[in-house]
Amino acid sequence: MKFAPTHISDFDADILVRCPQCERCAHLLAVKTETWPGRSRRLTCGHCGHCRDWDNWSSPNADWQLGFGLEVWHKTSCCGEVLWAYNADHLAHLEKYIGAELRECLPDPERGHVNQSIESRLPKWMVLGKNRSSVLEGLATLRAMLPQAGG
């Protein structure tokens, strides 16, 4: 299967996180402002009403620990590591990529082959053929954690 270059920032407009107040699923939304275009974030929890803004949010380092005491909602132990996803779209992308028997990465139309894509940055344990079934099981666990509509 051929994959167009995808960057982690393609999935970070709405990161599902664990609410620091009630421990339930909350949203970390990208907010565009005149002061900090593209660098502001708003945490909103539909369960407890907790809300918090950050004006100078630096992009996450593609990790389940986002800083500011926040961590992604979708995370589980897999192959002795932490398997995580920002949201349903990120999860679907990982399922498609890990599940593919043949993974061919297409060059970026503007820059050619670059080492910034999600696919090139996945840890080795995730892409090893011997771990494929375990990683797919872990991704199924994450899928079961998706909040229901309105949640």
C-alpha cells in the first residue's frame, strides 16, 4: 500500500486528553488568535466543565505526555512500550499503516523524501513484522476507548 507523507501536526487540531480535574476524556483544541496564530490551545471538558487556555503552546513532541500535566486519552501498554494516538483520525491512520503488508511511502511533491513523516518516525517496535498482531490488538484496545457521540 502506498502512503502519502503525513505529519503528526495533521492530527493535532483536536487531541483527546485526560482531564486533569475529573480524569475523564477532554478535548485539547488548537485555537487561532491574532497574538499567537496556530500556537494557542484550549482544554475543554464536557464532563466537569474544566476549561483552560495556553497562549504559547509549543507543538507536542509526538508523545503521549503533552506537557502542562496533560496526557493523551488513547494510550495502552503494547510490546513493553506505550502505544498511543491523539484522536480517531490518528488511530485510523496507524491502523491502516500497521495493518498494511507492504508499506511504500511516496515522496512529498514539494520536498521529495523527507524524514519528518509519521511513518518514518514510528518506533521500530511498532513496525516490526513480528509485532504486527500485538500492535493491531493494541490499536483495537485504543479504538474501544473512543468516546461515544456526545462524550
